[in-house]
Amino acid sequence: MEKKFDIGFSGALHGKENDGSQKIFGPTGNLRERIHEKLVAKKRNTFWNSSNTMEYRIRSVEEYATKINECKIWLATTGPMLDVSPRYFEVMLSKTLLLCNDMPEQYEDYLTDGVNCVTFNNDLDNFDEKIDYYLNNEEPRRKIIETAYETALNNYTWKHMAQRLLSNIKEL
């Protein structure tokens, strides 16, 4: 698909709840809000679909897949429990560059900066630098996208994950 946006994101903000409570604490607290502020300040060509309510949701799988494919880079950040959702692998299989925050230790074997994704520091001190580099350097971006696609296709489809789970269960 034609790339209409430099960077895209869709998901909950994980910021303050209606009652004023915070959902995520520590270095990733309000990360998505801080990222959005940086993107707006830099006037990036961005697709941003997010809020603290469910009203922002993209309505269909087709529309969701289309939006990922219309972006050169797609942002995915760890969730409330520093978890990685299927979105990471959906982006990899969409042949869009996956941009994500620093990975917790348990994911280092799956997501490697500069190999199958691009990671940035949770304090965002290298966020703009990373985006600028990969938007302005097509070949390194393409190489990571292709490696990510092959890695996800050969290791992380739902079928692969189910087979791995069944194998682990049989070993028990």
C-alpha cells in the first residue's frame, strides 16, 4: 500500500482514568501521552487514534490492517504489566517498521533493536533521533522490516505459538 503517514499509533493512552487514578507507573507511566506530545510538537505526519475511552477504537480488522500498512513506522508500547501484545507481530507481518519502547528482559529474544524492530528509551531522549534516522534512511528501514517479517512469519504466527504451547504442555 501507499504510505500516507510517517508514523502511526492506535490504542489506549493508559493515562489517568476518569477517577484520576494512574494505570501505569514507573518509566512507562503516561508514555503514550508523552510520545503524542512529541509528535505534535515536531508536526510529524502522523496517524494517531487513541484516548482513555473505548470510543477511539478502529471498527474493523480490515481498517486496522489498512492503517498499519499506510504508515512507514508503527508505534507499539508495552502495556500495563510491561506486556507485549499481538500487535507487535501484526506490525511485523504488515511490513511496517515496528517502533517500540525499551523491552523488558523477558522479550529480548523476540524483539531486538536494529534487527527486527527499533527501540527507544522510555525517557524518550532518543525518540526523535530514531524516527528521523529511519524516515530518512530507506535501506536500513527496509532491512529491519524484511527481517521482522521473516522472523514473525517463521516463528510467531498464531499457529506457531499454539504449536509451541502444545509442545510445552506435552513436556510437562
